[in-house]
Amino acid sequence: MSPIERLSREEVRSVDQRTIEEFGLPGIALMENAGRGVFELLVSLKAQGPIKICAGKGNNGGDGFVIARHLDNAGIPVELYLLTDPEQLTGDAATNYQVASRMGLSIQADPDLQDPERFRAFLDSAEWIVDALLGTGVQGEVREPFATAIRMMNAAPANILAIDLPSGLDCDTGQPLGECIIASQTATMVAEKLGFAEPKSQQFTGTVHVLGIGAPRQIITELLQKQ
């Protein structure tokens, strides 16, 4: 893939914003499409569960709730571990958390990772771990509790699938921001990220799968033409 087919942090943000504001497609529809796409990827990877989803408070966490719902509907064992206070969730992520909660899905919340042994036990029984902690907007060194959570996720025996990009990887440079998820698979939305051009990023992303989220093709085409 040539660099022209990769999008920067600002371009990724622009795709979402323009899709919502100019075309009127709600953000929750984009989140649904993203989560459904990751669910279908897990099925194609022959995932049977248990699948353990580690979620943060942003849209990556929201994607995680959508994935969990589809896995549960398909009869695949799934559990969620939320590294934020559910009361801090907003917007589309909060909506999808409420749906998952009302479905009776197993959701543990430990915002400050005060019980690391409980988190370790949660991870150790997984076939797949889904990294839904941090997204493309992260800049600067990864802070706690995420740094510790990332170390523990990497130490677990399960395969890791990262949503959009591994938590702790800089979207634009492809460099780790301190602790960084080491995924075997990455499900990235719309297009590869600019940082994926950095060869060293591959040790963190593993195999990259580009998933569509329903954003109009002309937005992507216009962005690529400007590069």
C-alpha cells in the first residue's frame, strides 16, 4: 500500500465529522457499522470464545459494546472489562453501553484498575482479547491505568485484536507512546493509518484489516486527492 492510501489523525476525524454533518449519517450508525465489521472479522477468524473486550471511555469503547452485543446474539461467549466509570461515558458510547447492560452482558468496571488480579483472571481465560481502550486521538505517553492494563493484556496467553489501531500506538508516526498493545490482528476503520507506513509499527499491529463504516466514498477520495 502506498502512503497516499493512508489517513492521518486529522483526516480520520474529518471523515467522521463530514459524514455526520454534511451527509446526515448519525455517528451511532458509524459505530454500529464498525462494531459489526469487527464481529464479522472475529467470526472469519474462527473465534469461538471466550472473547474478552477491554473498553475505554471513547468511541473505541463504544465499538467494543457493539461487538459484544453481536457476539452475544451469535451465542459466542463474551465479557467486557471497562477501564472507566460508566457514568463518564457520553454520546454514542453511552448509548451502546446502556444497550449492552440491558442485555445482561457481563460488564466489570474498574476505572483505576484497583484490582489488577481480577483483571488478570479476566484475561487469562480468554481465547481472544479485543483491545478497545484507546483510539487515534491519543498523543503523549500512555498514562495509568492504561499503561498497566496494556502490559497485562500483552502478558496474557490470548490472541489480541486491536480496534482501529493498537492502544498506545501513535496514529501519525507509528511509534509506541510508552506501553503499546502488541496485537496479532488490527481491524482499522476506513483506511490504514499514516503511522502504519512505519515498518516498526507492524510488530504492534500484526495483520491489518481495513473495514468500511459506511462513510461516503467521495469524502475519502477528496482527502486522498489532497495528499
